Amino acid sequence: MGTSRIAALALIVIGILMLGYPMLSYTTKEKVVDLGPLQVTKEKEHAVPVAPIAGGIALAVGIGLLVADRRRA
């Protein structure tokens, strides 16, 4: 399997994942109070928007690379 075929498949998978999950989120712990042995923490959730346009572009480029690789072979 050639390098361009691997890159095409990776772009297709990334594009599908980006279209399926428009928002990625992760949780961090934040220290609110620190009084000696007493510590109070708060979980804070952050959301990172992933543009569906970028997922569509990655998917289209991956399919284009796959088609170009098959025509060349």
C-alpha cells in the first residue's frame, strides 16, 4: 500500500470523524479553595468547535487522492 493511499484513507477517516463530532469537549480540574488539608476542586468542561466545513474538505481531499491513486495505477 503506497503512501498516498495511506494518506487518503487517513484523511477520509478524519473527515468522517469531524463530520460526526462537531464539538469536542474535555474536562479539567480547577482548584477553588486550598486551606491546608482541605482542598476544594471544581470540574470545568471546555468545548472546542470543529468546523464541519473542515471535515468535508478533508473527506473530499481524501477521496480525490484515492481516485487519483487508482487512475495512476
